[in-house]
Amino acid sequence: MKKIKNLVIVGGGSSGWLTAAYLSNNFSNLSITIIDKEIGTPVGVGEATLLNFPKFLNNCGFNLNEWYTELDATEKLGILFPNWIDYNKDISHPFFLSKTNSKDYKERLKLKFLNLSNVAYHINCGKLTTFLQKKLNNKIVFKKNDVKNVVFDGNEIKKLILKDNEEITADLYVDCTGFKSTLKNKTERIILRDRLICDTAVACSVNYLNENIEKLPYVRCEAVDEGWVWSIPVQSRIGSGFIFNREITPIENAKDFFIKYWNQRIKKENIKVIDWTPYYDKKMWSKNVVSIGLSAGFLEPLESTGLALAMEGIFQLSKRICKNYYNEDDIILYNNYMKLFFENSIDFVNMHYLVSQRKGIFWEKGRQLKKSEKFLMFEDCIKNNKFDMDENVIFNDSDFFTSYNWYCWLTQSYEYK
């Protein structure tokens, strides 16, 4: 049994500051320090959330009226996937849990169907970090610095040495340093290239031309020949990116396509390139280090799982250290829970590519991805009319996507066949 009095978070961005916010609001006797470089480099892959976002912020001590305007927020009722199955064959995925037909799914995405108990939000993640820094100013210790060296004692961190040679010790360390995961020693990762096809994005902000038309209450994920394009409308602009596979599409070609897609409304010099290998950490909690956010793993922006998985990691950590103690069983339980969340999210994202009928190398390779057991089960249920919503509901505490979500997607895709 190990007691926790001092916790250090390394790395800022959304995951680092959300960790600090949640733990500081729920652990009054825990000393929290966050170490973040003075000039941040946020990845900014996406700005859409799932239904757990408003509840999570509420559990950080912030109500909707506090953050809605400051985060540049707008309502999100779900996601529209134009041309996803094929040209003019769209999929609608609203926050609407009902066994119904695809026309009703599409209608649910219209604002007149807004139900505030079933709404998430589009937000500006850069402003989220600024908001949290301001709110936590007197609650935690914030060191604007870089970690120069991580000193290990066996497999555990003994201390951190900062850029100015200050030495920092803690009972537990949280790694929010992104893809580089600087606090882990010999991190073992589960690589997902056989299950997920996308590994690169070119992204940029787009100014509104007509807010009444472009400021939609949902995310658009439009399928194109070599990937897909997200459009996320916040109050002041649209966050957008083109997602693709860099072995199929060269990055410079992707930039040119993205500019053309937006009819020259963006400039090449403003485009950010984000590349990754889809993965998750085999042991997100190892000894006295917990990885949260991109350091724990990243799939791709589809279905807005990135921020949701980070928040789930924070929530699960809070459950395991609720009495300011943890032991080896807590570590095992945390890793098992988070593995389930990642695995279930992978299965759901993977399904999107398996059902598309679009032509081209990208989509053909997408259909060759490894099929999950869950996909095969739902496919069999729907193909053979065996799907009984009352008897086959798969909804547990380790999955963002229930059987209703699977039913919504697959019934629409099979209507086109």
C-alpha cells in the first residue's frame, strides 16, 4: 500500500490541465504540481466532445455558465458523415438512443430536436487550457519549466530534474507529455495499424462566410477519395482537418487538396501537420507513473474519442486513489479498465471503414482492416434480423458506444446495400 500526498503532472495541454482540475476539486488533501513549458505546443487534433464532457467539467467544479462562452462553445447533437458509404450515401450518428429508421436519425441532427439532456459540445481546446489555468491559479503549484532528466530507481521514477536544475519528487507522477511520453521507461505499446488506417492530419482554422449556414449543431465528417474531412463549428470559426494515410497520400498533396476543399479559404502556411502511429500503452499505469491523454494512446479523430479517453483516464485514476492510497491491485484494475475503453473505441471506429462502399486505395484498404468480434456479432444480428434491442443491449461502464450506437450505424449502412 502506497500513500499519496504529492502528485506531479508533467505536460500541459487539455489532458494535463483537466487532470489538475479534476483531482484538485476532489482531493482537498492532495498537493498537486503541474510542470508545463512556457510556450505550449498543443496538438489540436479535434475540438468535439462526447456526452461525458459537461458532467466531467461539473465534477471539476465548473458549471456550464462559467465555461460555455470562454471555451467558444457550441452545441453538438451528434455527427453527420456525408458520402461515407458512397457518393450521396450519408450516415447520421446523433446522440439519440432509439431503435428507429435512418430518416429519424437524420432529423435528430436538426436543432429543433435539441434535448439538453443529450448534448455534447464543440469547444476551442486552446481556450480550454487557458480557462483551466486561470481557474486553478490558487489551487495548485504551476511550474513553467521543462523536464531535463528523469532519474529512475529501478523501474520507478526517483526524481525529475528541471531545465533550471531544480529537483522535483512526488508519490505519483502523471505523464501528459503527448506522443513522446517522456516519463515512461521502455514503454510497451500496442500498435493498431491492422485495425486503424489513418495516421496523419493536416488541420487549420477556417473563418465563417455564412454563420447561419455553417454553424451547425453537429460535426461533419465528410468522406473524400483519400480519407475524410472534419468540420467542427465553434462560436468564432470552424476547426477543420483532412485525415488520411501518409503512405497513400503524400503530405504536400494532402495540403493542396485541403486548400482546394475549402475553396482557397485557408493558406498553406497556416496548416498544421499532425502525424502519429495509432496505438495505446499496454500499461498506462506502470509503477509510480500514470499516462493520460496522448501519452496513453491515440486512435484517430473519428467519433471524438481522444478527449473522452483522457477524461476517462482521469476519472479512473481518481477512483483508484480515492483514499489517497493505492496498491498493485489498483494498478491492475486501472490498466484493465482503460484497455477495455480503448479496445471498445477501436472496434467502433474500425467499423466505420469496414462498411464503406467507396472506391479507391484508401477505402479498399479500410475494408481490409481486421474485423472485431463485436463487429461480426452485430453484423450477423442485423443481416439475419436477430437484433432485439431489449435483449442484446451491450452497455457497460467501460464503453462509450452502446448497442444503440452500433445499431444506428449498421442499419443505415445496410439500407444502402
